[in-house]
Amino acid sequence: MSELSRAYEEFTYAYDGERLSAVSAGPPGRATVVLLHGAGNGSKERLLPLLAEVAAHGCHALAFDFSGHGGSTGALAELSLRRRFAQAVAVVDAHAPAGDPLVLVGFSMSGQTVADLVRHYGRRVAAVGLCAPAVYAPEAWDVPFGNGGGRFSEIIRTPDGWRNSSALTTLRAYEGRAVLAVPGTDAVIPPAVTEAVQDALSARAQYTRFELPDAEHRLGPWFREHAADRREFVAALLGGPVEGGWTATRS
């Protein structure tokens, strides 16, 4: 991490009995961009090139490991959607300058977390980037993830259980900038979920579908390895439509 320490500030944040490993980069003042990794073996390390790209656009950027992931303490089996949301709120409230608009970027499971944060922060959220996002049934909210064979797995494997997700309701009402990154092949997120998210974002948001035809589900590693796609995604997220002079980072 010695090379990274010259470009990023590394820190830990104590919350709810855990120590969350985090990094930040870039100046405050335009917006704070919060990058949220996915489930399984996801971590902030995969998102560091994206963090640097955001900082190069003059924005403050934050990324952290949810408990049980990467450099954070805790057990992954004890994590839940509710705890993910609470941890994200704690880090944002402590390390995003209060005057900054928020830009929220979520990968896979963090699609739900981004929607939860949009509901919490309201009009402070200027833009969202959803990368192969998942959404979940309300019944899954407070259930620990466990080790793959418990109640959480049962809920998320229920056919069409996701259709009444609160995330879709929240995204349908969202009016800011929205970029949906869609891989050409996704063996994790059913196409119907992606289309439902797109339909929700198309209702009121300033929406762009960002196609990555050669990519698969894990878009964090894809953006890490494909600089041109990474730059284009960040430009779409932070630039916004030229028509009308709108930008996601206008205060």
C-alpha cells in the first residue's frame, strides 16, 4: 500500500463494534462520490482506479470495506442489508463534507444500498451510478447473510420476490442523474431485474444506459482493467447532458 498512500488517504472508522477500512481522495467542494463494492469477496481495492478517476475530475471520493470484507473487521455472515446501509451512512456522515452534493455508485448488491441511501439523503443525492445492480425483497432487509444456506438465501431465491423491492419504488421517484452500467453477459443478475431497474430510472431521472458488451457481472474489476471504459463511465456520471447546462456536481 505504500504506492497508494501517496495518492489516497487511508483511514479506519469505528462503528457498531467494527473497524471499517476506508480510503479517500480528491478535494471537497464540488461533490463527494461514494463507491460501494458488491457482496462475496468484493472490496474497495478493486475500486481504487475508479476512485482516482473521480478525484481527477475534482471531486472528493470515498470507498470503504463493509464489515467482513477486505481490511474491515467483522464476520460476513453477520452482515445484512440493514447493516450495510447503516455503515454507509456512518462513513458518509463522518467523512463527506456537509455542503457537498452526493454521488452514489454501487456494484451488484450495493444497488440496493444506493437506493436505501437515496431514500435517506433525498435531494442531496445529485447522481447515482448502478453497476450490474441487485435489488431485494423487503423481507431480506434485516436478515443476516449467513453462510449461503439460511433464511437470507431462501428469500433472495424466491422467484420474483424482488419485484416489490423498496429500491424500485425509490428509484422510480428519483429525479437526479442516473447511469446504469450493464454488462453484455451477467450470470448473477437476471435480465428482468436489470430491466425493472431501467424502467424505474426512466420514470423521472436524467437517465443513461451505459453498455459494456464484452464485460461480465463483476464490473469493479472490469473498470480497474479497462481505463477507457472507466473514464467514459465517470464522465457520464459527473458530466450529465450538455443540453440545459446540467451537471451532477453543480451546487
